[in-house]
Amino acid sequence: MRRLSLLVFLLAVCSWCFAQAPPLNEKAFTDSLENVLQQAPSDSIRARANYLLSEFWAAKDSLKASQYLEKGKQYSGQHSYLQALYYFYEGNLLKKGDYDKSQASFMKADTLLSRFKTAEAYTFRSKAWYDYGAIAQRKNDYKAFADILLNKAIPLAQQAGDQTAAGRDYLAVGIVFKNASQFDKAEIYCLKAIETFRNAHSPSHELVTAYHTIAENYSLSARNAKAKPALDSAWKLLEPFPESDYLLDHYAAEGMYYTLEGKFKDALASLDKGIQLARKKGMRYEEQRLQMQQFYAYFNDNNFVKAKEMATLLMQQKEMMQLVSNRQQLYYGMALTCENLHQMGPAYTWMKRYSELSDSLARTQLTNDVHAMEIKYRNAEKQKEIDALKAKGIQDALHAKNSRLVNWLLGAASLILLVVLLFALFVYRSKQKLAAQKELSYRQHLHEIEQQQQLQFSQAVLQGEEQERRRLARDLHDGLGGMLAGAKINLSAQIEDTYSQGQRAELEKITQQLDHSVTELRRIAHNMMPVNLLKFGLKTALKDLCESLMSENTRIDFQDLGFEDTLREEVQIHIYRIVQELLSNAIRHAQASNIILQCSQNDHIFFITQEDNGKGFDMQAAGNEKGIGLSNIRNRVGFLRGKIDIDSAVNEGTTINIELHVD
């Protein structure tokens, strides 16, 4: 029973999340992409084909993958979308060797792709977040991976309408729960992924991966009988492709199933098929992963000699020993193997190495095993001494000494165990605090990035709006205004040459209409870009604005409480537009007859207060409406890092207070 639990525990530790993978028929897939490179009508298609080939070869031949990636970048040229995709595929290439650089590339891809509001862009952003989280998982931050899947990858996949990507994310969540030994939750997400793949008619390899995952989950959760139907479903899809990489996962899952069934010969035969295929493909890590499964089969079959040989072989492989989880498995497995072979010295040594490598409070039971192994080892050494003393005829003295030694060992072991437990508790709590701080820092960083992007976007919109206003005002005044003025001059000349009184009166009427048109045109041009603001400053421009809006039905009291006209032109324009919009809303929408406008400045803070006796509005009902005027005011206030406060009620007028940073 202990050996079976060892297998279940260690297999759960070593389960890694899958990556986006090619179709089952890999040769047809790569051949089709090579044909595209030869026959593609455009560089953009060639760029995409090179990117896909880079992704395919990333796990097999990093040099070839790098060459395809750089060719894709060359074909991308100045195409900003393809340039953004480059960083996604760069992150995919780097994730085997440099986790930090890979995560940085994925985040850069997400930032650049966020400018594009297309389904494909959302899909790639979802995949970028997925891969970013998968790397976090490999750094043992499972919580971050689950959080990214649920709050980033899945929402983006759903926004793209990409059910295949969503199913892949559900399956990844299931794997996280499986690795955490929460098998019931893992089953829910695995079944949800399978259902999503089926409904979306996803590629067969997605279903194959899902079947393998849920089969392993059933085996690890002591429901081995339910694993067989899942394995059979995967085999139906894999059988036509005897060279597929997915067969390696199938043989691994099948080996686990047979091992837990106690059919060790079948398990070893299935795993050997996988090993031969991995060697044929030159996939050394996959070969070693299957050999690790063979170690479990030998161990559970009580063939401890073969188990030790296999563990010794694996510990000589650099690919296997690169991962901390693999070293943990081998050290722990070797310790138990040596214990069953009654080799207590090596057993203690391997258990100690495992204990030094492990740093989690969840391994407290293993700490107890270390001390138990230490006592067995020392007792075995003491027994040798007893045997030697017996041969010398001093058995009685040895018994007394041994009794004192055992008591001392028990007391020392108890004290050491207490110290280790306290230290482990301290380390665990420290890591919890550190993880919480990292998560908080990460969220704050993302929030700052979002705020910066929003500020840049608002700035660009406002600058573009002002430039367009200036252009239209100039075109209206210089172009259309000049034409109307010329038409009036020509018409006035015609009046002088007309002798008919009726014709003269009609022409004078038309001349008056042209005068009114020129006046209205100048008024429109002035509103779009007031000349007084550029020539005489903000104070004069605001005063002229108030005077121009006053009428018999509307009175505006403009109160200048003191502010500088030395503000930057850009800031003055924003303030002018805010006041213009406030007055326009009060006159047109609130139908106010009396308006008080106050403007003042205190150091780098500019204050705007407007009160009116208009009809007001319901603040709660207005909160659900999105008016263009109020939105423009909020954008400009936000651009100047200010704040706005509105107080209004139906038939009680409106008061608006605005503070702006103008430094």
C-alpha cells in the first residue's frame, strides 16, 4: 500500500501542463507549411507560415525553430500586427531555456496585440497569457497559473469566440487541480474541456490530450477502472498515426493504468513502445519520462534491483535532472528502493538528499521518514557493534551502552524533529507572505500599465481633436469665408450696373443673406478655435465666450478670481473646451436663465465652479447614460489628472466643481 501511494504522489508532482501542440499528422502539417512558403502570393502569408514552423520545431530543434522565427520577422516588414505576433512566437521559443525572457516576450505580445480588436488578436492574447501562466507553474506558482487561466486566458478566448482555446484553458485548470491532488475539481474541468472540444468540433489532438489527462486523473484518484474508456477513446483517434508524438503521452498514461492494475508486464511493454518511439524521434526527455514510469512499475512489482538500476540510469541524464521535481522523485524513490533492499546506509543518504531538496510544509511526513530512516541506520550500525562485542565476550556491557544510546537517540530525534517542524512552519509562512506580496505587486503593475495606456489613448484623441478643429476653422475662415466674401463683392458690383429697381432690391436682399452667412461662418470658426485664446490668453477668451452666449433669456456672471495667462497653450485649450462644454450643457439641456462661472488658480491647481438655476437632473438615473459632452469633459479632466464633482437634483439646478493639475 505504501508503494502504491508513492507512485500516486510522485506522478502527481511531475505532471506538467501541456502546450499548444500541432495536429496528429505532423508530417502533413509541416509539408503543407513548406508548400505555403514556396507558393505564397504575399510576404505576410510567408511570415505566418514561418512563425508556425518555428512553433512546431521549438520543442524538437531550437536552432531550426530560431531560423524560421527570424525569417518570419523579415517577411513581417512594417506590418505592425505581424510584428506583434513575432514576440508571441519568440516567447514560445524561449520557454524551454529562459523563463523570465519568455514571460517578457509574451507580455510584450499581449501589449502590442491589445491595439487590435479582432477575434484572432484576442485568441493570440489568450494563448500568450496561457503560456505566461504555464511558466509560472513551472516555477511552482500554481496559484498564479490558475488565476491567469480563469481571469485572463479564458475571458479572452471567449471574447474571441474561440471555443477550442477556451477548452484548452479549461483543461489546463483541470491539470492544476490534478497536480494539487484535488481530483474531483480536476474531473469537472476535464469533462468541461472535452464537452467544449466536441461542441466546437476541435482538432483531434485537443481531444486526445483531454482523454489522456482525465485518464491520469482517474488513475491517481483510485478510480482506475474509469481510466480505461478514456484511454480507448484516445487510441481510436491515434491509431491511424503510428508516428505521432501524442502516442508518447498515451503510452505513459497506459503504463500508469496497467501499473495501478497490478499488470506490470503489460505496463512495461506499453512503456517500452513509447521509449522506442521517443528514441526514434530523438526526444530524450520524453524517453526519460517513460523510463521514470518503468521505475514505478519495477518498484510496485517488488523488483527492487531493476528499479534501482533504472533510477541510477535516470540520475545520470541531464535532461531529467534539470527539473527539481524530477530530482525529488528520484531521491525519494531511490531511498525507498534501498530500504527494501536492506541497504540502510544508502537509503538514509538518499532520504537526506531528498529532505534537503524539499522545502514545503506539505512534506512533513517525509521529514518523519528521514528521522525514522536515520534511527534504522544508526541501529543497524549499532547492531554490527553488538555482534562484534558478542564475539569478544562483552555482551552485557554492550546491552547497557546500547540502552543508553537508544534513549539518547530518541530524545535527540524528538528535539531535532521539533526544531525542523518549527523551521518548516516559519519558512512556509514566510513564503506565503512573499507570494502574497508578489501577487499584489504584479496586480499593481498591470493596473499601472492599463492606466498608462488609457492616458496615452486619451491624449492622442484629444490632440487629434484639437488639430482637426484648427484645420477646419482655418479652412472655413480662409477658404469658404474668402469665397463668400468674393461672391459678395462681385454681387455688389452687379447692383451698381442694374437699372431695374426690382432687380436691385432682389440683389440687395441676396447680399444681406451673404453677410449673414459670412457672420455665421466666422462664428462657427471662432467656436472651433477661438482666435482670442491664441492672441490674448485664456482670461480674455473665457470672458468673450460668456458674452457671446448671453441673450435676453440667459445671463452669465463670469468671475475671474485670479489665474495666470502663462499656462501652456495646450492646457489653456483644454480648460477653454471644458468651460465651453459646461456652458453649452447649462444653456441647451438645463435651459438655465442664470449661470455663475468662477475660475481661479492656487499654485498648480486650477479651479472651475459653475452654478445654474436650470431644471437639473436625477444623478442616479443619469449615471447609466453616456452623453458625449460629459464624456469629453471627463476625458479632458482625466488628461489633466484632475477630478470632477457634480451635484444636481430635478428642478433644483446644478453645481459642478472641477480641480485640474496644470503644472
